[in-house]
Amino acid sequence: MQMAVTEDHQPLTYAKMKGLVSFFSALLKEKKVGFYDFLHKHVTGQQFCKQLDHQKILQRQSRLRGEKEKKKSVSSVNTECPQMKPSDFDYLKLIGKGSFGKVLLARHRKHGGYYAVKVLQKQMIVKRREQRHVMVERNVLLKGLQHPFLVGLHFSFQTPNMLFFVLDYVNGGELFYHLQKEGSFPEPRAVFYAAEMAMALGYLHSLDIVYRDLKPENILLDSEGHVMLTDFGLCKEGVAIGGTMHTFCGTPEYLAPEVLQGQTYSPAVDWWSLGTVLFEMLFSLPPFYSQSRAEMFENILHAPLQRHSGVTPAAHSLLEGLLERDVSRRLGGSRDLEELQEHSFFESINWTDLLARKVSPPFIPNVTGPCDVSYIDPEFTLQPVPASLNERCQACATGDTFQGFSFMNPVEYVVS
């Protein structure tokens, strides 16, 4: 979501420009619309969106799998019509908008829990042939309940016209918001965020899921200051470490060169994106940024990585390792998360404590409670909640297009 413009007397940072200029808003938020045609003309004539099926090549990363098995497994009830409906919630504030619908802060009428409810229009999804992405997002969100740095799904249900994701409510603001406000972060703060992002990405990779859309807008802070990744619509399931994909998607500034060139690619694309986000956290700009899209693509493919002062040699080393164009030499390309954990940039991190959320965040958002939306753009929160969402007569419905969408966590089913 777009964030509020900060005070005029502060320096014009890259994040501020993204918040102000409609071109960047469209580029970052619409992800793909119009972008395919441009890239087709300026980078290559290959057909990027052709889908290829690949067999799994390697087993899941054993250490991460071990961590996952140690955590309590959350069993699921997956029926087409659990007893959930829109009128089970009070919708309090609009907190975001997307291509297919809206995100609202909602309170469950019976048990009082606060959630972010993502409401999608079926007609728009079908029109743009995004049904598969919606179902992938649902599947990945279920896995998010088992990891501390991923937004998780509590319920999903549907009406004849709408799909509803009932998600963890995270109100510490997007990383984009904080970069917009502060320009860049001190290196210790960047170390902390990069480590938690790496843990989330490594967990997804251990489940053969590639995230493919890491960017400041999709990285949230919770009320305690921990990272939470969100927006899993571009995830790809079934790609093991060493496996490949051939689908063009993502946000231009953060795309790996092999994706731009239409080559087959692997989970290592997420480590490139982590490198671009880390670079932006340290230096305010993505590493190969240009106002000209064609020039930016050319920079991603060929320009040398610029070295900036003000950070440690370990930071430069990590950036060079993550932003390595040769995938066979890219940090994380072989042993995934383990390679990052061994790097000197993260020597201050106790990874066991980090996963247990025992490491104190360097910044704690100043929020007074779940209804505090001070870190969310007033462009959304000042708008009225759509009246139709509070109609008590709506009931759940099934349909062949979104068969298997509905879900209820059994623990919450009992409470509800």
C-alpha cells in the first residue's frame, strides 16, 4: 500500500519519490500490468510467461525442516463451507487497497480478535486470470501460521461475489513507510531486519516455495518491531533448492537479472531481492535504480555494483555476494540460508534466539493497541468502510472456480 508523504523539510529520499510519483506507484503496485509489454520491447523477445513444470531435484533443506518439525504443527479443517460469513466481523477501518479489492481492520464479533481482512472481487480475479495466484496465496498463508516472520491465515471463506482472507493484523507499518520517513537505517538495524527476512525466506525455500516479490512494501513491522512478510500472490510452490522456474513476475527494481533475461531461475532469485532491499536500507536507493526503466534494466544486467562509504567491509561483502549475477556463485545459491548465516555480516545474530523472537528489535513502533493505525496511510484510513461488508445477511458460498478456498483453523473454530 502507499504510505503518507512526510514533512517537506526532510530530504527527498528515494522512498519519498516512490510515494509521490504516480509512475512509481503504478509500477510497484500493479506489478505486471503494462510492464510485460515494455520488457518485451526493451529487454528480450522471449515469451516470459510460459509456464513449465519441473520435478523436485533436491530434498528440503534438512536443518530448516528440523526447525519446522520442532514447532507445533497446526492442523487444518479444509471444507468448502465452514460456518464463517462476512457478518461475523465488525469492519473498523480501511487499511489498504489492491488490484482486486481492499484490506480492512476487522474485529470478530464473538471472540473479539482483531484481524486484517483482505476482500477480493471474484469477477476481477477471473477477468485477469489470476485464480491460480489466489489459491497459491491461500496455501502459502496457511504455512505462515507456523513461522514468526510470515503473516498467517486464520480463516478464508467466500460469498457469491467475494473472497475473504482473514489474516494476522500487523500495525507497525511497512518497511517502505519507515524508509520513506528516515531515508536509510543504521547498519545494526539493517542487520536485524535482513536476518529476520532471511529466516522467513529460508523457511519458505525449505517448503519448496519461492517468494519472488520481496520489496519494502511487502515487509511489515509488527507492534513489537519484528519483520512480517506479506502478500504471497506471486509465490511459486514446488520448487526445491536446485529446481528452476520460467515465469516472469515481480517488481522491476528488485528483479534478479536471470528473471529479466527470461532464463530459467531458482530460489536464488529471493537472495538477489534481499540484496536489493538491504542495499536500499543502507543507502536509500536500490542498487541499480534509474528513472529510465530501460536504463534500470540495463544496469541490473550489466552495471557494476557501486560501493558506498559508511558501512562495514562485511556489509559490502554480503551485498556483493547476494547481488552476484552468476547464480552459481551467488550467496545462498547452493546451500540457501546456511550460507547467509555463516557470513560475517550476521556474526552478532544468535539465530536460535532470533527465531524464538528473543532478540530485541532495534526499533519498536509507538502503537497504543490494535486499533492504532497511525503507521498506515490516512489515504486509506480516512475513507469510509464499504457498507455492504457489514450486511448481516451474507452467507458463504461455493463455486467451481475457487473450489477448496475456504478454511478454518480448528482451534479458532471452537472459539468462534
